[in-house]
Amino acid sequence: MRPAVAVLLSLVVAPALAAQDAVSGDLWRVASGTLTIPAALLEEGTAPFWTPVVALAPGGARFRLATESIHGPSEIGVNGGIVTFTARAGRIGTLNASYGRIGMADVIYTETSPEALGSTVPVWSQEASLGLAGRLSPAMMAGFAVRYLDGRTGDLSQGQFSLDWGAVFTGVPHVRLAASTTYFDPLFTANNQAASVNLGAEYRSVRFPMWGATATLAARYGMTILHGEYPQQLASAGLDLGALAVDAGVAYESTPSDAVWRSRFGLRLRSGRFHVEIGRDGGVNGFSAAYRFGLMLVFR
């Protein structure tokens, strides 16, 4: 297999190709590496793909349609896409549906020479989910989602269902606390190597005038706990001016022998029913940056 693929698998696919469940889940780390807001705290764009707790406020948008493309470093060749649909369902709450697929192109088997042996090796992962979220009390929102995760690496393939849950607490002024799971099998009938728990905390300032607009400042901290690995951490700060929002942060990942720091940057533009979002992961170990481009349509 070409060196770039081997490096990717050592960075984001643990521990090896034989653990196909990890391949299916961890390939999405390339996409999540461009998030500047902890996954459990996401509200806009393709948020239903990352967390089950996405609820539309009564009297606001009736439904939202969002799409997103992910482009990994050219040395690795990872590309993918996500589409989500969110709709108010009366007193029941908010329905969320999402689908995403990500893969690696031009993966080949080689021996001592760089010449390819046979055809290219399929490496991809896809996920589909359907969920329901709503407000349990003035200070608590909760939600759940049924997901199906499917992936293939060469001749190895695996698919599994998961039941994920999440909650967001807003009982303290200016503070949001959130927790959610990803690819969690409550019956433990499938391999849970891909499962993770996402935690997030945010402090948002009072609104204040700035550059002719009403602005807020936010400070956030998030943690992702993965099976058999050290927690991944994200600290970020943001400035929201309504039509424009900018976020920047740093992510930290560690192993018993190494530690990796990654810069992250996000930009959101809002104009009427159209919301545009761009995310960037600063890259690591000599690899170029990964990017995320998103568009959301809001219907009232």
C-alpha cells in the first residue's frame, strides 16, 4: 500500500486494517478534524450528522436542508460529503435525518517497486441516521438517533447499527453544557471500537454593539473519549456578529509516545435563508490542511 495511505491509517485509523470497525468510524476523523465547535454543541449546518440533539425553536425555521463537502490533504486523497434534513414536527419535537460518505481514492497495493499490483483498493465509509430531539424542560434539551455505519477496506467490510443519545443543559446563564454518543451499541452485540462519547462546554457573553451590529463572544471546550485511546481535546473561541461568525481554536491528541497539536479555523456567513460555512484543519506531520465547505438553506 502506498506510503501516504499507511501514514493516514497510523494517524486516524487505529489500530490496523484488520479492525474494520475502527476503519469505518475513524475515517470520519478527517471530517471532524475541521470542526471548530465541539461536536456535542453543534446547532447549525450539518449538526444532525454529528449530534442527536438538534432542535428547531418554535416559531422559527420550519425545516433546514444542509450539505457539506470534505476535502482532506492531497497527499492522502480523502474526500467526502454530508447531507442533512431537519424539520419541526409539532409537539413531538424536531426530526433529523442525515447521510454521509467518505473515502480514499487511488489506493493501490505495491511490493518493492512503486508499480501497482492489480486494481485499486476500495476504502470508504458511509453513515445514515434518523433521530428525534426536543426540549424536556426550559433548561434541558435531549435527543436520540438510530444510525447505520457501513465501511469497506479492500476485501474487509462491516456494517452495524447504533443508538445514540445526547443532552444539552442551559440552566446556568450564558452557559451550555452538552454530552452525546457516536456509534454506541446499547446491546454490545457489535464491536464498539468505533464508539465515542463527546462532551462540550460553552460560555457566551452578553450581546454588545460592535461595528454597527450586535455581537457575542464565546469560549468553548470539548472532549472526545474513544475506546482504548487517550481523549481528544478541543479549545476554541468565537465572535458572532449575526451575519458573520468567526471561530478559531486548537485541538490536542496524544498517544503513549507522541502528542499532536492542530490549529482550526471556521467562518460562517448568513444572508437570509442561506448560510455558508467553511472549516479548516491546519494539518499535522507535514501534511497540508483539510477543508470543509457547507451550505444550509433555512425555510420559515
